[in-house]
Amino acid sequence: MDSLDQPLGGAEFAPTRTYLNTSACGLLPRRTVDAVALLAQETADGRPDGAGSFDIVAEARATYARLTGVAPDRVAVGSSVAVHCGMIAQSMPSGAEILFPEGDFSSVLTPFTVRGDLKTRFVPLERLAESVGPETVLVAFSAVQSADGRTADFAAIRAAAAAHGARTLLDATQSAGWLPLAAGEWDYTVAGGYKYLLCPRGASFLTVTEEAQDSLLPIHAGWVNGEELWVNSYGPVRELARSARRFDEPPAFPSYHGAARSLALLEEIGIERIEAHDKGLAARFRAGLLSLGHEPVMDDSTVVAVPGLGHRADALRAADILLSDRAGNLRASFHLYNTAADVDRALDVLAG
């Protein structure tokens, strides 16, 4: 294991404060900032092929695919988790039962609840697997809960869904980038890129298994979704892409020019190394909290929440330490650019 005294990523990061808030937004690597700035300048100068490169979007798609263990043709790109989930929600048959954990992130839940003709059922996270039944069409949940960092029982949920013939939707926004993800184990996965994947806002990823693809309606299909990219500008698209690219949103090029560089950095370092680093810092923080008499949520997660302590976020911010107040919890979230010194600084302030 790498020393917790040193960040991973080296000179790519130079935060000006103690930043323990990746669950809200990740820091951009230097190479990503440079890529976005270069595209902006080229576009201002009169870029010959428009405002960005589909080849770079394809590069980001392929790198994300390698990071999540699927082929590139199983990955769709987009702008947000809510849009991906909206497409899945609109593809559900009327009356279908959708099962969620209580208190999961609203962008996963709301696209289904606004339908009005779906049966949405909510149960405690720890009872999600046992609550899958013969009427359940889809189990949708976050790998790591945003509010308190709890991780789901992946194997149990997957087995229960398979036993009842239900499809699965995993939101990896709070885990992709530090927790190894085998996206092919789930019918659908979604991930916002601007947290642990270190991408600019406006980049997000959807994976769809080949078996689940035919049941998904590409409700925002346009010219970019054709099997042949440049022959669909006028009139209906002749043939939609045979891959998951049929579910793409038109890419926000600045976001994806940056995303390609961020994802490359994660691949260079390795998700397993990042996982060990991040979990080591989180364990150090939990141990320090316990020594101070606090009771954090105990989970093997890089997201650490302390119930009832959310009001201390302002005092930490005044000391130039950024954390979050989420549902009354003080939430710290550690990533590759953090060190043991960051952990100790936050504990010192909490100790008063």
C-alpha cells in the first residue's frame, strides 16, 4: 500500500485548502484543465471541425469501459445521471414495480416517481435484497449512499434480482473512480463523472448489457445516434447505432475533452491503488472520530458520515477545511489527492 502521507497523482493537483468534499465535486487534474482550456481557445480561434472531437469522446468512452470491465460498445455518454435514469424510467411498462432503498439520491428516484403510473416501493437499504419479489421489474440503488456513505450488499441484491427475473440499475456516482466496478454484472449502471471520476460537469456514463438494450427506448435520439455518424443530419435517422451509442446524448465537448484526460489519469494510477489509499484515509478518520467520542457510520467506504454533527461543517469551513452537511450528517469524502495530514487537520478542528 502507498504511504498515506503522500497523495496519488503528484503534481496534477494543488488544492489551496484542505478538500475533503469529493462526494460533492471532485478536483480537476491539471491535464484536464489544460485540455478544456485548449479546446476553448481553439474554438475561439476558429477550430476547423467545429467545437470538439468525436474521436476524443470515443477515447473517453473506451477508457471508461476499461475502468468498468465492459466493452466500449456497452457504454453510452451523456450529461447527467437524471437524464440516463429518465430514459430507463420512460422505458418501464405501465404498472411496473420499481424497488428502491429509502433515502437514496433523488436523481435516481425522481425520474420513476414522476411517471405516475409506476408502482414505486421503498425499503431500508439493509433489506433491499430480501424485499425483491415476483412483481419487481427493476431494483434501482446507489452503490454508495450519498448521505452517509453506506455501501450496498451487491452480491445479495444481484442474486435476489436474478431469482425473480428483475432487472438492476446501479448508480455508481459515489463509487466509480475509487471502488472497482464490474459494470457487466448489472443491467444498467449510471455514473456522474464530476465526483470521483474527476471529470468536468456535463460528462456522465451509462452502461447497458446487450440483453437489456432492446427494452430501452432511446427517447432523445438524434443525428449523433446513427450507426453511420455523418449521414443523418436531415430527415429521420436511417439506422440507430447497434451498440449502446444509440443511447448517447449529444456530447458536451468541453466536458469530454476534459473527461478523456481525467479517466486516463485514473487508469494510469489504477483503481485498486486508489481504493486502498482512499479507504486507508477513511479508516484513519473513523478511528480519530471514535477517539474524540463521536460515532461515525461504520462502513468500509471512502465516505465517512457522523450523524448529528453536520452543524460543524461551518466551523471546519472557517478553518479552510471543506466537508459537507448532508441530512444532518457531517460528511467527509477522501480521494487520491488527500493525505493523512488532511485527516489529522480535520480531527484537530473537531477536537476544538
